Amino acid sequence: MVGSKSGVATRLKEVSPFVVSVHCIAHRTNLATLQAAESSECKVVSSEIDKTINLLAVHFKKSGKKKTILHAIQKELNDAQKNIKEVSQD
């Protein structure tokens, strides 16, 4: 839509030179997110989060008593009672 030769914005500017074209904010955000996700810092943080979630999952998975405590905490916080699952490792 914003193409420099035959985009809609370019065609509108031919008719009215005062038209201002702006990229869609959702598209710009998506592009920025994809670019940020490729950074090495983001990959390190993501990996650390996965490890932490997996440690929590194993902690609660292996003990019925710990699961009961987790569900009691969830109930006290008016949260849905859910089990923690491990993050899949690809």
C-alpha cells in the first residue's frame, strides 16, 4: 500500500500532494518484535525463562503434597487451578 512507485499512498499523493502516509502500527510492531527476537540477548533471556519454568514444573510434578500446596495458593489468589507444564525443548 505504501509502495514508492505504484502503492496506494503514492497514487493518492499524485492527486493530493499533502497526503501523509504512515505504516500500520501493528505491522511496524510485528516487524520490530521479529527483529528483536533474533537478537542474542533475547535468546539468552528466553532460554533462562524456559529453564526456570521447567524447574518449577518438575518441582510441582513430582510431589502430590506440593501440587496440593500450589492449588491452595491458587485458590487463595482466586486463580484457576492449573498444573504447571514443562516447556518443550526443540
